[in-house]
Amino acid sequence: MLKSKYLMEYRHLNEALTEIERGIEFCKIKGFTITLLDFYSCQARTFMFMQNADQAAHSIRLADGIRSSVHAAPIQFSIYYRSQLEFSLFQLEKALQSGHAKGAAGHKKRAGHAGKMLIKAISKAAQHRTEAFKLKGIYYWLLNKPKPALKWMQKAVSEGNRLNARLELSRTYFEVGKRLMEGGLRLNSLNGLTAVEYLDKAKLLFEEMGLEWDLEKLKRLERQ
């Protein structure tokens, strides 16, 4: 499990999938049902990062079937709801970009529910708190609601700094820079920093931590 999460967080996606699949088989043999919730949630995120929406949705369904039948701890629920929220936002953004209003409505509803449940879970488990706040910010950004979007993004930056969560903070900086650059909410800065300044902060942390996948993502954004 630790190796799977390490590989996934550093976006070594193929290697992560291999470890996750090994973990799933082991848990099935040993009957470790609650741990399967973690593995399927991590598998869903990994497929999403690989742009494999169908497989991600399948893993989410498998995780959801377990979630409804076990008494998991807040940290395990936060792992599940983070995956569900992240995937729903991924689907929501795709639907909005393609103009599929009916599909967007369903993804919006699922994202709203997952976001509420994630915030509840991270009130008792800090590990994914920075990311939870960031994802809530993205949710409102996609809904074109600047005030709550800024509120949650600011909370993500503040909590990331308070927890010294450098990995999550680097990706929060990138997300803020990316969203400001898009200009959808007619915003030029957050906490006095521009899109370019946030992207520079993200780049510095990406380089320090050797996050090659994220650096490539940043380069693609800069080329647009």
C-alpha cells in the first residue's frame, strides 16, 4: 500500500498500477475488505491520471460497493471521497468543455456530494486536507463562482503551508496558476500573486522534489 501510494503520488503510473493490482489480489485472498477500499480508490485516481475514464469509473464503483458495507476510519473515507471528487471534477470539466449540459449536471451533483463528504472526513484526518480544499476550490471555479473558489484555494495554500505539505502545496500552486491564467473568473491574482508567480512557485517545488510528470504538465501549459 505504501509503495502504491508513493508511486501514484510521484505519478509513476504504470508501476503504481502493478503494485495496486498486487495489493488487490492479496487483499482478496486474505479478506482485507477495508484495505480494498484504499486500493480501489487509489486505482481510480491512477486510471484518471492516465486519462482512462472508463477504468477509473469502474474502480470508483468497486470502491463504492465496499464503502457502503464497512465501518472505515475517517482517513480511509477521505481517500475514497478524494478519488470520487477528483474523478467527478475531471468528468465535469470535460462535459463543460464539450457543451454537454445534461452530463455536466450529473457530474456537478456527484462532485458536490463527494466534496461535502470529503470535508467531513478531513476534519478528523489531516493527510488529504490540503488537497480537499484545493478540489473544493476547483469545484467552484468550474461553476464560475469566484468568491467560494478563492476562499477554498486560499484555505488550501494556508493549510499546505501550515502542514508543510510540500507535495500537495506544489500542485495547489500549479492549479491556482493554471486557473488564473485561464481567466474564466476575471481574476488576475490571489493573495497578491499573479498566475505566473504561482506557476513559478510550483515549478521550483516540482524541481526540488523531482516531479517530472508535473514539470511536463507545466511545460505543456506554458506552450499554450
